[in-house]
Amino acid sequence: MSKISTKNVFGAVNQQERPQEEWLNQIPQELGYYLAGFVDGEGSFNVSLRQKPDYQIKWQVVLSFNVSQRDLTNLLTLKEVLGCGIIKKRKDGVYSLDITTPSNVILRVIPFFERFPFRSEKAIKNFAIFCKIAALMNLGNHRNAQGLREILALRETLNIGKGRKRKYSESAVLKTLLEKSSETIRQVPHHPVQE
């Protein structure tokens, strides 16, 4: 697995986006660290997969940042500070702020938590893994089989523990990749060597 510096990958994007730096610099430190602490306890970083028959590798990788709470106050503040996201109300009365647009994850969510880091080991670890996956996607590696394999391996280390659910297991996705590659081999026309 290749090592990727998320600061280098995202730094190149952020240098092109000067308003990005201004946005981060305008967040009062007290508010930034308060929201980071809130997300440390209530938030999650996830990577899900969707089957997409029209995609070349048949899979879409979806980055997802989510925070859930019964009280809307902190969710509204976080949405305003980040400048993106959708708030939904679940059937159980819990509200959820969801951010899944790749550009919002890369240009808003990740820089915010790089500036206002987490304190718990679990959140630090999961955020680092999420950033590595986002960096791979930012490079377009999710569009090829090797890149998807690398993302899947990282995804297996994300949110380890009780309650983690995966609609598609790593082995199920890898099986479809193997089937696709053997199908491609079968479709290559055979031309006999002429002497």
C-alpha cells in the first residue's frame, strides 16, 4: 500500500482556493474547538460503497461525514460554520447532519478538523484513515481496480468495533472485481500468431 501525505494532496487543492484559508481563519478558536469536541463524541466518518452497473469498475465509493443529535442547536451551528451539509430528522426524533459531496468533504470538512483536531484516540485514528481514503479519491484512484482495493483495505480499518455495519463486505467487492477482470480477459479477441 503506498503512503500518501494528505497534507500534500489537499494542500495543492487548498492553495488554489484562497477563500478556503480565509474561511478557516475567521472561525473563532473557542467555537472551532467546541465543535471539534462535539463531533469527537457524536460524529462519524464513513466510507460506503454503491453498486453502479454503468461505472467502469461497477462500484461507487462514497465519503460520508455524519453527526447525530436530538438537539438541533449544535448541528445548525456546525452546518453554518462548514457551509455545507443536509440536516434530516429520523423517525426516532434524532437529527442528523450529513455531508457526502466529495468536494465539501475535501475542501470543508477535512480542513476544519485538521485545523481543530480531535482529542480521543479513536476519533484521531478514524479521521486519519478517512483522510487517506479521501486523498486516494482526490487522485482518482477509486476509479480503477487497484485503487479500489487499496481503499477497501483502508476501509476495513475504519470504525472497528461493536455496531459497525457494512452492506458490502470487502470480499464481496473483491469477488466482483475478479469476475470483471476475468470477463475482460475473455473478451479480448484472440489473434493467432502468423509465421
